[in-house]
Amino acid sequence: MRSTKAMVYNFVTSCFMFVCDHGLSSCLLLLMVAIFDLGFEILAFPCNQFGNQEPGTNEEIVQFACTRFKAEYPIFDKVTTFLDTRDEDM
């Protein structure tokens, strides 16, 4: 069995940091490229429980990531990171 290093990433499309072209989003993309070059696999897990930053459908999330960021890593369906019965829309 082969050991794999992974970076688990909470992908968001509606965060103010992803609106700008030179802020954290650019730094994060550079970090992800560097991590990928070191042999890490990048795993994106969207979640809508942090300020409603991921309101779209799973299909919209993948389209955004692949169009805007040229994502070539797996983007999983939305996850629930903590249980709260008030938050029915993952």
C-alpha cells in the first residue's frame, strides 16, 4: 500500500477573498501548486456552514473551480463539518 500526503481544503466560491485577483486567493493558488509539486494530493471539500460562503449546488461549485481556478484536483460534494440542526442547507 502506498502512502499519500494530502492537503484537505475547504473550497468556497462566495468569500470576499476570492473576489480579488491579488489577495489571499492568489497566494493560496501558489501554495496549492507548490504543495502539489511536493507530492501532495489536493482534496477540496466545500461547506456552506461558514458565513454562507458556499450556497451553490455541487455542479455549480465544480464549474466555478474548473473555470475560474483551472482546478485539476478532486472537488467533493458539500460536507457538514459540524452538526447543527439549525443549518439544514449544507
